[in-house]
Amino acid sequence: MKRVGLGLVAWGLTFSLGVLPAWAAGRPVAFPSTDGVTIAGEFFETNARPAPAVVLVHMLSRNKSDWGGLPDRIRDAGMTALTIDLRGHGQSSGSAQNLPAMVQDVRAAVQWLSTRPNVRPDAIAVVGASLGASLALLAAPDLPQVRAVAAISPSSDYRGLRTDTGLIKRIGPREQVVSTAVAHGTPLLDRDPDLARALVDWLRRSLPS
């Protein structure tokens, strides 16, 4: 399976808090995970047709709104975005205690997104933060639709979810960006506006248009 690359974002030292832009809402959607759990999502469809697309996977105890204005930035850049509530979070059913089962939720999101009529099924990326980063890395190797993965504040062992070097090699070449902001996961994107721009630019370069 061809991979464009793996983007890793780490956290660093200091950065002042930026002003968050206003953002528009996407369209509410829902679909089943592979074991029947209902996954709630928000669909931000770009005007470009067909378009590459991005699945955004939130942190533990957060929900799909955790990404703030990033889905709109992705949409404005000519890509469609899908934010999801992992099982047991937000408006999704199921238990938030079973972290390994959440890998199925990410796979189901990619499968659902790849069947949208205006999405390129061969040009999908998964972006995850903290827990979401581990889930994205674990889900991606088995999904031929996924061309790129971005992991924000990744961990090699997140509460038993292991992402070892063998897994990373299966995904593809690595490109690393280090922020100087004091934050973990999605708050990095709020505290470091350059990081959010770099992520969107990386997605545009990594996904075929």
C-alpha cells in the first residue's frame, strides 16, 4: 500500500495564546462502527469535486468540537473534513472505557468518508491528537484509502495502545514538526497558529488533488 507520509507534531517550550478565529458549522452525520456502535460526526464538505478528505480524531474525554476552526481551514484549502466523536464521547454511543475498540471507529470513519460521492476514495488522511494519534496510527496500515497520517502529541504506549517502530515503518516516511508552545494535543493548534497552517499545508502536499 502506498503511503505519502507520516507527520509528527511534538510539544516544546513557550508560546503566547493566540486569538481563535470564528468558524462555521459542518453538517451532522452518523454511521455505524464495525461492531454496530453509532458514531456521530460533523461533515465539512468543500466545493472542490471530487476532493481529497481528512478524518480528525480527538483526544480522550474530548469530542468532535475539540478541533475548533481546523475543519474550516481544511475545507477552505480544497479538502473535505470529517470530525468524529469516538465511542462513549460526545453524541456517539458505546463505552469510553474500551480504547482498543476505538480503532474500529477510525476505520469506520475512513470507510464512510471514502463512499461519499464527492470524495476521492484514494486520497484520505487521518489526523489524530494524543489518544487520537495512537488510534490513527493503529488504524491506517489496514486501510488502502489512507495516504497520509498526522499524529499530534503521539505516544508509543497510550494506556496499552502501542505504536512501535515496526508500525511506523508500515505507514511510511516520517516528517516531524516541533512546536515551541506549552501544550499537548489539540491545544497546540490554538497556541501555535503557524502549526495549524503547517498542518494544512502538509495535508495539501500529501494528498493528491
